[in-house]
Amino acid sequence: MVRITALMDNEPSEHQSLIHEHGLSYLIEREDCRILFDCGASISPWQNARRLGRSVHRLDAVVLSHSHYDHAAGFRDLIELGNGSQLLYTGPGFFTPKFSFDGLLYTDISAGFTADFLVAHDIRHKEVQGLAEIFPGIYLISGFPRTHDFETIPKRFVRQTQAGFVPDDFSDEICMALELEGKLVVLVGCSHPGILNMMQHVRQVLGRPIYAVFGGTHLKEANDERIALTIAQLQEMGLELLGLSHCSGSAAECVAQQTPAVKSCHMSVGKCVFLA
């Protein structure tokens, strides 16, 4: 049995004492391991965990899908509270500074900590190159080929390199896949490389159908045609359950609800799902 709990999301739930804010954090609990996938933007996910009675102390691993603040900045609070794990997984180039650019001004939207912070707290940092099985039947995947031309990255996202500012290709983004009964349950942070690009690659490297997807699909800026096409192609990969969060957008939720072959929900803060 696997329990996935949303410790942070943009939207509130029936548990009205919980804090909701722009960000994402999931706690994955299985009999043999407890893993945190993304850490939100602040201390709030850990306050929510306490109110939910879920421990974030002595976790087996923390995974950060990419280095945007709304997924990674809460990691610093987690560690400074004495919680978390001494093992951190990220994609390559995680510490390259990230910005949003409006044509004149830059906003730093990075994680808010550097590799020195990890050293100071004795945290082992492992970069995921390709495919890594971190626990039996639990995988991290990076390096997503861009096979769908319509899955584009907004031009406002840039990285600061030694050569100056360049478009962010989100080569640091990773996702998590859990194998259940020969099918895959995939957790995504923001899906900046494109949710179809990512899921097609996951299916190819693991050779299993995509049964469920939970997390941010970054379809909030997509039109209805692209959303419908995305869900249809996910269905072809085996999708039966879609738990949208964070940056997915209300339009994507509406289209998903109108697709009878796919069960859909919003994983707002405090909600959880049990999968066997």
C-alpha cells in the first residue's frame, strides 16, 4: 500500500486549518520507505504535516523535481527544523540560478540555497542522470527528449550562466515513478519539459503503461485543443487516474472531468490517495 499526501498545493481543502500557497509538496509513504517529493516554497508544508499527523522527520530521501522556489525553497526550512533526510536527489544543474524575465526586470525564482548549505548540514546530494532506481520499484527519471513540438517553454524562464542569461530548457527537471502491479504511478513537479514528452520517455525507459499521474502539468497556459490532445495521448499510454495540482490550471481540470475514461481530481492541500 502506498499513501500519497499533498502537504502543499495552491488550493485549500476541507481541512481548513491547513495553509495553502503557491507550491507543491507530496509525502510518499510505503511500508519500507518514506520519501518527500518537492518541498513547497516555505515552512508551511511542515506546519501542515504536523496538523495532519504526518512525520517529516528521518525521511529516507527528499526529491526536488527542479529548482524553482515553489518546489524547492521549503527544503531549507525543512532541514533547519531538524527534519527531512540526509539524502537529497535532484536533476543535473540544479544550482544554476533561475530567473523570470519580463523584458526589463529579472526576478530570482531559484531554490534559495546553494551546495554549500548541503555541505554545512552533511547532506548527500545525488544527481539523477537518466534513470535511477532509488528503492525497489521506485524510480527517478531525467533527460526528456522533446518529441512534441507544441509543448513549448514560456520565454520568460531563463537561466544565468557564465555566458550570460540563456533560455531555460529545464534540463534539471526530474520526475518519480512508482511501479504498482506492473503499471506506473508518476509524480511530476511542474512538467516544464512538457508532460507528454516526460510521460512518453518514462514509458519507454521503464516499459510499463502510465496508470496514474499526480502533480503539476503546467497546462494553465494551454488552450482547450492542446489540453484535450494531451489527455487523449496520456490515455493512449494507459492513463486511468489523473490527480492535477499546482500549475495545471482550471481549464485542464474541466477537460479531464469531461473525459469519462479517466478518473480525475485536484490534489489540494491535505488530500491523500491510497494505492495498492
